[in-house]
Amino acid sequence: MARLGPVHWAMMAFAAIPVPALADECVQERAVYGDMDDAYELRFEPVDSEAAATSNKFKFSVRNTPIVADGVVMRSDDQLRANGLIMFNCPEGDVTGADLRACTVWQGMIYASDLKGNIGVLPAEGAGAAARLFLPALGPSIRESSIWGKGKATVAPWDVLTLKGCGE
């Protein structure tokens, strides 16, 4: 019998995690997601600018700690990919590539899933919220980042986050 790789397990998690009917009632910029251990929360916010290169933005919180990281999503030119970044305590102003690498917690494609498990691109602002998000290698990235350690994150999240509410 063939062994299942990490991506196969993550995809199986899409089918195993129950989701309330919130996906039809909430727009993406108000969606709130959580991991299955309730250790992390990803809360979308409106971008508030049509001129921004950012298509979506969010806060990524480590529950029961003061850690709140900033997240942004930038679409590819063809709008078929949603490249996400989670950053913590990034310096402002004139920064170097090394500065940005040091404060980046996770970077990668963000995939969305509906209630049937169909995978697609993260919905744009104004569209209905995705039932689930898939952030490949989120857990391992957090373990190697500045938000990991004593008084910070001590549980690595699964790569699948489930819609758990709709913010203000």
C-alpha cells in the first residue's frame, strides 16, 4: 500500500473538518479562520484602497499570546494565483531584503476550498468567503520563524484553516 505524503493528508483534512454555512453569508474581507487546534486565528480586513497592489489583507494571531502578525495577499498578473505573506515586527521605511526575510513568518500560495472540497484561488474582496484555506507548509514555517518559542507560538498549526466566523 502506498504511503500518503503531507499534501495528501492536508487535502484529506479538507473533507474531514466540518464547516458551518457561513461561507455563503460572509464576504472574504470579513472572514475569520481558525486551525483545528484553536491555536491560531486568521482574520481578514478590507484593503481600503483600489490602487493597492495588495488584493487582500489579514491579521494572523497566535491565540493566548500577544503575537499578531500582518498578512497580505498579492495576485499574479493573470489573477489565477494568490501569493500570501505573513510578517511579524517588520521594520518600516527603507529596508533591505535581509530585513524582510528576517521578519517573514510564511510565504506561499493561498488556496481556497468550497464545502464540496473543490480547490480554487482565494476569493477577492466582495466575493463570498472560502469555506477553508490551505497555506502549504504553514506549520513548518512557523517553527522556523520569529514567532516560535517560549512565550510565543508553541504549537505548529495544520496547513488547513476553517471558516469559523464573520467579523465586523
